[in-house]
Amino acid sequence: MHIYLVQHGAAVPKDENPEKPLSDSGREDIKKMASFLARSHVSAARVIHSGKLRALETALLLAEVLGPGNVVEEVESGLAPNDSTDALFAAIDGWTEDTIVVGHLPFMSKMVSRLVTGNEDETVVHFKPGSVARLERGENGGGWTVTWFLRPELLG
């Protein structure tokens, strides 16, 4: 099983739109990322997001390509920028299917760090909007390993 932890795409500034939807460049970055991931044979049975507009839009764009027909799920709590990683950490333990999780910083960075090192304050990867980290259970006593990490600027 793989978990894909995704920072939402770039959003418009709050003073332009308080709901902070994806910007045009953010939307394009996510479309490129989804296309690349599909060509790399990534798929997901579930796509979950924080409920914030930019995360929802990112989740929908990814699901359209990587999990067509799948329901995009909103998590009522536990994925906001400053939420504790406890709820998602506990939930992941029961998952059996590849899942995409779309959220925010600093939460996504902390979640990767906690899964890999056990310490959410130990930085493992540096997210930028639209970045994707793929993790799988490692051979390190059931812990998790980052198998790859991809930022939109690498896609040209």
C-alpha cells in the first residue's frame, strides 16, 4: 500500500479571494502533476482532503485522472494547516488501499516526518505547492519510507 501526501496547488492571495481557490498556475501545476503520475501508473482507491477550497480543487483534479469514479472525501478535521498529526497517523494504520491525502503546510511536512522518523519536528522533505510525497511501509520495523518526492517545477 502507498500513501501519497500532497500539498494543495498554489492558491490566489487571500486579499484577492478570502476562500483562496487555486490560481491559474496552481491549477496547471496540478494538471501536469496528475498527468505525469498517471503516465507513471499511479492510481488511488481513495482521495481525501481537508475541506478548504484549494485542497478540494486539488483533490478533484487528481481524482479525475488517478482515481476516476472514486468519491473525493472531505475529512471533517485533522488535515488543517496546524492540526495535530495524531488523527491521521492513527487512521493510516487501518488503511489497506492506496490513498491520496491533500492538505496544507505545515501539516503535510509534519505528517511525512512523523511517519518516517517518529518525530514530526524532524524535517524529511520540503514541500512547495503541488508537491507529492509517496510513502510505503518500509522494512524498518513496520515504519514508513519515502519512495519518492516530486515538485511541480521538475515537470517543466
